[in-house]
Amino acid sequence: MEGVIVGVESTAHTLSIGMVSESGELMPSESSVFTPEHGGIHPREAADHHSRVASDLVSSVISREGFSQSDVKAVSFSQGPGLGPCLRVGASLARTLSKSWEVPLIGVNHCVAHIEVGRNQTGCEDPVLLYASGGNTQVIARAGSRYRVLGETLDIGIGNMLDKFARTHEIPFPGGPVIESKASEWSNGGSSTSNLELPYAVHGMDLAFSGILTAAISLSEREGLGAASWSLQEHSFASCIEVSERALAHTGKSELLLGGGVACNGRLREMAQIMCEERGATAHWPEKQYCIDNGTMIAELGRREIEMGRVTKLEESAINPMLRTDSTPITWS
Ligand code: ATP
Ligand code: FE2
């Protein structure tokens, strides 16, 4: 039987353990999401949550798939970017597993893992990636041996903006899926729409979401949550799709890949599809379980890197909360 690579994801609210076979077959992760009772995520509280659930998640994912510890060939973990206390729990867990199972350790870039799991699942080869998550909103494309950031948010991530908007209506984290259903209910599945005015923040290839957030909060007080949710999605998603389209035009690439938690959104997917069809490109997205943070994507990037001979020595395994998408050399094809 083929061996597996175990991946540990712990950059923010989610601790997730996933696996991929040596030939690249993805296996669903076991995850636990920290949800604060009030307000946003406190990094220390999230880290405590991750420590509490870690060992149960590891044993359940391995046994669920019918493997044992001796089948594990390597342990991969998110080295950054993310919240320091949360990353540290994942890194310590991965070091411990690698030492006790006597297998190599590999620290990987969380943002690049979102791309690689999408390439694995959808079969697209050289995409422009719209990486839309809570903490990040970036438009990325490969140039030579790096994934280059062609455009990104200048303030908050789009998911974080949706979560903050939701929180003003007492909707707990993650707010994005609830905003999606409020928008869909209000518009009767997208059939009756009236796009109310909100700021539209595209700055060249970059984006900004704090202005639209403030405006959408006051719009919701005047027009109600459903109408404001619809218009907020229309404006903010259209700005991401506009930058993605320009990235396709500039790079000459013909595949758009969506990744990150906000890529679960049906309306964002629909907009991506329409834009791509209009310009003769194709739109792709992985299953929802591989859009949100998951250990499987960390295992998959670890697999690609180990295949190319990279491992992380213990003394190089420190976390890097500020790691950038373009700081990781791409050695795999
Ligand atoms: P990263 O570290 O990559 O920034 P993250 O920590 O934000 O990731 P993800 O799981 O990638 O974690 O994304 C979570 C975000 O996705 C949350 O902001 C959540 O509201 C948003 N989200 C999830 N589902 C939907 C949806 N259907 N529509 C809109 N947003 C969604
Ligand atoms: Fe993520």
C-alpha cells in the first residue's frame, strides 16, 4: 500500500489535519474551528483551542482512512503566514509527530498550498488564482519560479470584511455563508435584483474593502440586511473579478482558479464563470472542503516539495507569521 503525507494547518481559527497519498490522492481533513463567543478571534484563545483538539484530530484522520503510523512518510505544516500563537501550536505538533514517527518534516507556505490543492483537484495547469479568504485577497500568477502577487487588498481581506459586516447583525463567525444566503433569499435566488449604491474600490490592480464595509453597515440600517448583503456581494465580488480579468489579460493565461474560504460562494463562482466565458478562458474551483483552510492542502504542498527533495531541518522550522506568497521558490511542475 502507498504511504501518506500528513498535513497540519493552524494559521488562524482552524486546526485541521489532512492527508494525501504519495501519488497525490487527496483525503478529506479532520478539522475543528475555534468560534469566539463574542467579537473577533483572540490569537491566544484560538491557540489554546488548537492544543486541546490536536491529538484527537490526528488519530481520527489516520484511522478513518485505514492507515497506521507506519504508513506516514512525512509531516508537513503551515509555516506562515498567520497568527503567531496559532502557527506555533501547529509547528510544535508537526515537530513532535515527525520526531516520534521518525519521518521528515516539511514547513510550507499556506497561500501557496491554497493554489496547489486547487491545481490538484481541478487539473488546471497554469492559472491566475483569485485567492479570496478571511485574511487575504490576492490575485496571483506564476512567473518563472515564483507565484507573483499581481494585485491585492490594501486593507482587510474580503472574508474578514464579510465577517465584520455579519457581526454587526449578531451573525457569528464565519459570517460569509450567512451573508450569501441572506443575499440569495432577498434576491429570490438572483432573479430579482436591485444593486444599491456602495463604494467600489479598485485601485489599479489593488483592492480595498474597509470603505465598502462602513457604507454597507449604514445601507443595511436603511434598506435591511438582505438588500445590503446582495449589494455588498455584487460590489466586492465584481471588484475581485475585474482585477482577475485584468490579470488574465496581462499575463495571457487562460485559466482562472478560485481559492480561499470566500471561493465557496456561489455568486462569486458564477461571476468568475461569466467573465471567463466572455473572454474564452475557463474558471475552476476546488470542492468547498478544499477552499476553506484544511490540512489536506498542506499535505499536498508538502508532497510536491518533498518530491523535489526539500525537507525542513529542525533548526529551520521556526514559524514566519509574515511569510509572503512570492517568498517561496516553486521547484515542482
Ligand atoms: P487565510 O489564512 O488564507 O486568509 P482564513 O483564515 O481566512 O484563510 P479560510 O477558511 O480560507 O480561512 O476562509 C474563511 C473565510 O471564508 C471567512 O471569512 C468566511 O466568512 C469566508 N467564507 C466561507 N464560506 C463563504 C461563503 N459561502 N461566502 C462568502 N464567504 C465565505
Ligand atoms: Fe487560508
